[in-house]
Amino acid sequence: MSYIGFITQQVKARNGVITNITMKENAQNLEELVVVGYGSQKKENLTGSVSSVSSKELESRPITSVKAGIQGLVPGLQVTNSQGRPGEDNTSMIVRGVGTLNNASPYILIDGVESGTMSAIDPNDVESISVLKDAASAAIYGSKAANGVILITTKRGKSGKPTVNYNGTVGWQAATGYVKRMHAADAAEYLNKALLASGKSARFLPEDIEKFRDGSDPYGHPDTDWQDLAYQGNGFMHQHSASVNGGNDNASYMLSAGYLNQNGIMKHSNREQFNLRSNVDVKLSNKFSVHTSLAYINNKYEDPTNSYVGGGSDQIIRQVNLFAPWVPYKNEDGTYGTLGDGNPIAWIDLDQTIKRRHQNFTGILSIDYQILKQLKFTAKGAYISQWESTDDFMKDIQYNPSKYHGPNSLNSRRYSWNRPSLDLLLNYNQSFGKHNLKGLAGYHLEKFNYDELRAYRNSFPNNELTDMNAGTSSSQTNSGYTRELAMMSYFGRMNYDYAGRYLFEANFRADASSRFAPGNHWGYYPSFSAGWRISEENFMESSRSWLQNLKLRASWGELGNQDALSDYYPWLATYNVGINYPFGGQLESGVAQTSQKLSTISWEKTTTWGIGLDVMLFNYIDFTIDYYNRKTTGIIMSVPVPGSYGLSAYKDNVGAMRNSGIEISLGFHKRWGDWGIHATGNFAYNKNKVLNLGGVTEQIDSYLINRVGEPYLSFYGYVCDGMFRTQEEADAYTKEYGNPFGTSKTFKAGDLRYKDVDGDGKLTSKDRTTIGTSQPKFTYGFNLAPSWKNLDISMLLQGALGVYRYFNGEVYGDFTGDTMHPCTAWFDAFDAETNPNGKFPRIAETSKTASYPNTVSSYWVKRTNYLRLKNIQVGYTLPKQWLSHFGISNLRVFYSGENLFKVDNLPINIDPESPSGRGSHYPQVSTHSFGINLTF
């Protein structure tokens, strides 16, 4: 016996005996619909590369953003969560590698409308997420899809009596790790070592070091733990989401509300979010239906800031990392201990924060009209607006009479934007015997309006009067501007299949943008894909009991990108007015050109081709493998010009880059009586290469380089070839290659040894080369979810391989004085007498050694491969007979942990996803939560 959506069963019938058959639902039904651009398709009919995430994979996790929730779940989607500041985790997303030297973020749509960010939605409102990774699936979005497309679909009402759902979690957060730093006594001893190595006198006497160690003089010889003082936030958070949905054959609705309160691990660092959503569908007649979506989200953020550059907690964290432990937090008279830059804990204590408020509104009205049985017309209008305010008030903090203070100041920013859009669609669907044809024709129109205003004043009467009017008018500055963009598109898609066996799809889109000059407004983006379901061939009939799907896919297409340009009018040269020129002995007012622009500048173009294989075995094992090759040409970048040119470098379509790789996913989904298991794994490999930089072979930016033939944003420095273990080795090396890099520094035992890469017999800056890439070569994720009766357990592991980070001397700490705090890794520094096999270079003053971390080399550029326990969850669903008397249809209680465990090879306790640089970022956090899922 068989039925669509259920597993085929064979039961022996007996004469005269009634046989009851309980159908078993097929959890891996190939008829499952997958959301694609401007519609949906059966999973079995997909010919492009599309990965999906369901709401079940996000439910019950205490995630504060959708981006964090999908990390490790989609092959080829690289998600990096670099810090843990509430609401501002700096999560980046890259689909199939970085494809441009400019903005490489994917195109994000919520319910078919451009969002630009995933922060505009509560994770509890998500029904499904589709990631369109190749041109075949993404070309319907044309010039906005070069970096991939992410489609988020929200939950909608279902026919039936009203159902009320509540999800709530309560938990706390803690840092995944801090760089461990020396206590005052140890730091003093190591500073003495550095000074003595330079032939100088020790700064601290033995009795000073003993007082640091025994704490007998807490003000004169303190042992200040700046990290402990800074990270005293309780990290408490609670999140609540309630929804009601229901309806009948003519109307359905889903209403939801959410609230999030998240305190950071640093005091006065917090986020508060409130959100509302309403999705309503009404069938006015057999041919006419209306769909509406309204969403509002309001976020308030606070973050501690400092007293001299503002901008948030990054500078506070930098000072916390730098201040020596013998600098007192407070003096005996209650005043703050301080150096020239102030006291970072004073900034926190006095509730000096930067306040940001963010609001987002989305309104969508969609009308469907069934013209014919095979033909449907859809009109969708949308309006999205965003408003944000930022107020950064820096207080006048009087540390003590001998230190500079003030003036206080306020820096304010207000911006808003809106994007009205219109989509008109015609969908055609017709079958002729075994021939199935679907067609789509569409028109898209949108406009983007942006407005920004900035204002500044200082010298406020006190720290409590924070209105802009209270500052002195003589100090005021202001600026502002408005921008407009418009875009118009025509697009179409055709799908054909014969008996569900031979599949073909073609897409085409034409985009026109106001960003480019007349004559270059339009860009054209085609794609083609085909599939062969071998499992549906007659010669495969004998294998269908164990092989449900065997499909080959191939695709080719072109995509575009205009978001590489921050300039709204990149083809128009700019001029300054009021410039004086001498004519006839007098100054005459005129204009002067300030920039050169090319009217020929146009879209970046990405050409992608790929092949794939989909397999399903025994109705519970699925396997997918894809190979892709993606080349981007016409990358917009600055073209170098000679100094005599008189103007700065101009932009042109001159760069090129290639990404190629393999993606693999495997799933196992089966139940045995009371037992069940759901297991998935994914693996992705990406090879990135810069092909063209507009006539130059390399572009260097500090310790990063883009070089033709090398991966994007590689690290650039010297190649370390070990360490001198004796002075004889160092002297012999110096005799052959000279002093390091032409300086007066000398090599000594315990210093790093460098390779003469260019072979000229000298160590110079020309010996620098690429020494690792900031982009991972491999990403992977594993999800294991066994269940038994009402008990469920799930565990998500994710990680990356072939990725590097560079952390400079501020992370490791140096030996310069009061603005130093060495990390404990220096305990394993080389010492000819006490530690001749030490792994770290010798202890020395920064100015006296070429082995310090700020000399970028392969020793300090660290491989940051990692494996992380991203989530673990244990839940129990109470038996229904316990609940029915209370009108409760489902109640599940659970524990959930995020970022609980990691494995890496870093010599310091810093999170491997941390950004490169000086380490002044908000630490990544782990979360423990308890919660309930309740349904009435």
C-alpha cells in the first residue's frame, strides 16, 4: 500500500480478516517544497545548488540573531562570530568564498523583500531559510546575487482552531576565554630581565617584588587584575516569544511578539529588544486572495565608552589589556589610579556609555489573482524603513589633581532610510501528459532614500546635562547629507521536466541602476541548469526499494554586483567651489576638480558553473556533493596613479578573482520504536585566488596583502626559520646576513631566525612574503540528535581549517613599563640557563629585539584551526495525559548551552574566531540557558 508523503508498506492480507494499516510518514519526502527566488520548488526537481534550514534547527536555542543560529548548518556558508558584545557580535557571512575586493556579503530577503540584515527578525518567527549558492538558483536576482542569496521565510497561520505558543529562556553568559596575564610580581621580575638584558638597571628591588607577591602594601604595591575589574557584568539574559495562529479555509493569521533583555559580561553593556509581527492571509474568492505582513523591531543598546576618543568599549578593553598590574585601580584616598590615558575602570564605574537605538519597520501587501487555472498574477508592494540614533557622551572625569581631565562632549548621529518596492509577477503552470512546464515573468521597481545628520558640542556644565543645547555653541560642528538610488528590473524563469526524470531550468534578469552613467545603466544575467534523475529510469526499477533518488545536476550562469561602490554617483567627477586663482595680479574665485571619475564604470560580473550529485538511500540516508567554479571579473578597485597626476586614484573595473571548491553533506534520519536519531554532517573546501589587480601585482595594507596568484587578504611578513639556541648560532647568522632588516638591533640567543627569501644575502623588507590566509580553506559542521520516548538530545559541532590570525604585541604584552601587561605565555620564553628549550623568544625590551610580535612573521601569524561545541541541548516533553486537564497540548522543558567548548592550537587563551590585530575586541561568550516550549 502506498500514499503520497508516506512510506510504502506491504502487508499480507488474510481472507475474512480486516487488516488495519497504520501509515508511517516519510520524514525524507522528496516532495518537500524548498523556497527559491520568487517561489518554491519540489526538492526532487531542483537543478541548482540550494541548502535549507528549517525552524526546528533553530528552536529552543538561546540565540539572539539568526546569523549565529545557522553557523555550521550549511555547507559553503562561512559564518564567523568574532565577538560577544550584546547585539553587535560582528558576525560575517560569506557564501562560497570571497568573490570581490569589496563588499562580499550575501543578498538577504525576508518574505521575498530585501532586508540587508538578519538583525531585522526574531529567530522565533523564522519558518525556513534557503541559501542560494550558484548562478542557476540566484540569477533570478541578477545584479544583487553575485555573493549568494539568503531567503528567510516567516511563519504564517494555519487552518484550525487558535493555537498559542510560548517559548522562553533564562540564562547567563561568560567569556569563552581571556588572554591570561601575569600577576604583578611576575611581571616586575620579567621587566627587570628585559632591562638587565639591555645593560640597564632593574626597576624593581627584591623587596618590591615580595610586596607585590604577599599583598602587604595594596596601594603602594598593588596586584591589579584589570580583566577581573572590567568583566563584572552578570551576563544575565532572558528571552520570550509568544505567538497565536489559526484560521479557516478563507482566512488565516499568525501574530507574534518577542522580548529580549541581554546584559553583557561588562557592566553597563546591554541590549533590550522588542518585536511584533503580523502575517494575515485572506481568500476573498476562488480566484482572489490577499496577503499582508507587518513587522516592527526596536533595539536599544548601551556600551561603555572612554573619555578621549569615544566610540564604545573597544578602547576600554585595549587599556585593560595594556595597563601594568602595579598601577592601582584606586589610590588610598579614593581617587582613581591612572596613567596619561586615564583609567578604564573609572570609565565603567561612572556609567559612561554610548547609547544606540535602532528601529526597523516592514510592511508588505501582496495580491494574487488566478486568471486561469494555469495562470496566476501577483502584485506585491513593500515598504521598509530603518531609523537609528547614536549618542556618545564622554564625561569629564577628575582622576586626581595632577592629571588632565575634560572637557566633556557629546557626539550624536541620526540616520534613516526607506526602500519602497513593487513586484509584478505572472506564474504559468501546465502539464501535458508526462511533460511539465512552469514559467515566471516579472517586473521589479525599487527606490532607496537615505538621510543622515551629525552634530557635536563640548564643555557641558556637568555630566548630567547631556542635551546638545547644553554644550557651548562655539565648539559645535555639524554635517549631513541625503542620497537616492533607484533600480528597475525585468526577469523570467522557465522550468521543464519530463516525467520527473529530465529537468531543465533557465533564468534571465535585466537590471537597470541609477548608480551608473547613461549607456551603462543595464546589466543582463542569464543562467541555465539541467538535471537527470537516474533513479527514475526504467532500468533502475529494481533498485527503487533502497535507492529513492539519484540525480545529476549541472549549471552555468552570470551574476552582477553594484554594491562594490559606496559612491552613489561613481561616474560624476567632483569639484570644490570658492577656490582662488591669480589672474592679472588679482585673486579670482573659481572651481577645482577634486576627483577623477570614469563614465564607463559598470557592474562587476561573476560567472559560475558547477556540477552536483544528490542521493537518497533507504528513505533515511541522504547525500549531496557539489563542485563549483566562480570567477569574478571587472572588480571595482582604485587604479594607482603617479604623484604628478594631481588627483587621487580613481575607480575602474579592473580586478579579477576566482573561487572553486567542493561541498559535501550527509544525513541520517531514522526511528526504531521509541528510539530515533537525526544526524547530519557537512564539509566544504574553497580555494580562492586573486587573478588581476589592475596592472599591479600586489596591494599591501599593513600586515595584509592582496597579491596576484595568492588568496585574498593573505598575511604578509617574514618567514621564521626557527630560533637561535646559542650565541654562536646568532653570531654566525649575523656574519652571513647582517643585522636584522638593516637596523642597529643585533641577533642574540633566543631570537627568531628569518629566511632570506629573495636570496640577496641580506635581511630586508623584500624578504616578506605571504604567510597564511585570513579566510578558511575548510569549514565543517556535525549535528547529532538522538531521542528516546519523550527525551531528546542534540549536539552541534562546527569548525574551520586552514585559517590564520595575527595578534600583535598588545595581545601578548611587552616589556616597556607601565603600559605593559605580559601574558603568561612568556613564562616559556627562552633562557640560556633556566629554559634553553623555551618556545617563546627571549625576554627583551621591545626596541632591542627583532623578535617582538609587532615584527610580523610566520611565528606570530598563528594557524587558528578549531573545533567548537556550538550547541548542546537536552529536553524532555511531558506526557500529554499530564497536561490535557490544564488545556495544554505540549510542554517541553530543556537546557541549552552555546559555545561551551573549543579545541584549538593557540598558545594564548583567545577565541580562534577573534579578529586579527591588537585584541581590543569584546570577548566571545558562552551561554547557559534553561527554557520551556509551551503550546495551548
